[in-house]
Amino acid sequence: MNECGPCSGTRPLDHVGPLTRTVLDAAVLLQAIAGYNAQETTSVDRPVPALMAAIKRGPASLRVGVPRESFFTGRHSDVQTAVEQAIRVLSKLTAGVQEVVVPVNPEMHLAVMLAEGFSVHAARVREAPQLFQPPVLGRLRGGEAVGTATYIHRRRELDQVRRAAPGLFARVDLLVTPTVPLMPIPIAEVQDDEAGTALYARNTRPFNAYGLPAVSVPCGFAKNGLPIGLQIVGPPWGEESVLRLAHAFEQANDAGKRRPVM
């Protein structure tokens, strides 16, 4: 599966994320759904690039950044093996790979996410709380507890972070990280240990906060046969470059196509 999600929507953390079988399919779908909507307050009036043509240009000129400090710790050994192999493949496909630093402020993102989430479900939480599973209800009520001053402060921080986002690409054209640092666990375990399982969204949430386009492509398999993803992130309006690298990697990465024999 591939997901390419440019940040958009009626709320600051909403985003569109098509799920497709190949990167080319993601480009085709994004080409069809992208465009200006005058009725949508977050929509921007700018031309939609020719995405299918863009991915055929190849990634040889692209510079790739690897933010190890914030996104590569705490990885499952199978994830580590697959992602490091993927980076070696990328080093041969592109103009080079270098380490970079990407600042992350999870507290800012969390407060906005909780408050916005509660705003969507507030009426149902108050009128029919029994319809929600207890862990979900607890998270929603956590959003109710976010004060007005805190929300405004964190929302302003979010705007500042997004204004600074292009600076992340001063020396590189794209960023790559593991999509998820750990292997999947049963949903019941996620609900029982929300703090411990925050790692599962650690690598994707920051780029949602930055408002950057990203795609996840398979880069290998764990010993138990589960797929492992590589996240490729681009600058604002950088969908063309994201898809260019994702498509080239998809074509070159044999490890992402061979499921281990169980």
C-alpha cells in the first residue's frame, strides 16, 4: 500500500491520504482529486502539477536527508534492517544521502489534535458516551480538558512551525524515515497502553503538524511476514519529488517485493 497525504481539510491537522497498490496509482488518484475548491477555507488556488509525468523523470538529482536523531531510535530490529537497506538503495538512486536534524514538538501537536478531535465529537460525547469504547472516550475527553488559552497558544505555534517548514529542506530535497518504528500489535494492546503505543505514530505525526506531503512505500518484510514501510517526506507542495523518489525506489527495491517464507 502507498499513501500520499498532502495536508488539507477544514481543520489544521486533517489530510487526504489515498491508499493504492503502486506509486503510479497514487499519482493517478492524487491527480484526479487535487485542485482548488473556493468553498474550502484551507484550499489554495495554484496549478496542479502533472504528477504522472513527474515520476518518470527519475530521482538522480534529488538530495535525501535522514533525520536519525528524532525518528530512528527505538526501532524494532527488523525495521532497522529493512530501513537501512532501503537507505543504501536510495544512496545509489539519488544525488546522495546525508544526516539532517528535524525539530519535533509533540506537545504542541497533541494539544491541537486533542482539542480539534473533541470539537468534532463533543455533542455525541455528552449525549451518548456509551457509544464510545472507554479508551477512545478517554482520549476525546482529554481534548475537552484543553483550555482555550492553551489551544490558542499551541495553534499559533503550529502556524509558526509550518512557516518554518521550508527551512527543513535547505540542504536536501526530501526526508526519509521508517514509517512506523515498531511492528504491529493487537488493537486491544494499543487501547490498554496509549502512552507506550504513542511510538506507533511518532514518525508520521510531526510531518502532519508541519503540513508536508508524505508517502509510505513498502521496503521489506519482518521475519513474521509483516510488511515494513519507508516514509518519504517532501517540502510544501513537493508532491512531485515525493512521488518521483517513491516510484524509483519501488522499482529498484527487490526486498520490498519478496515476502519471507513462513
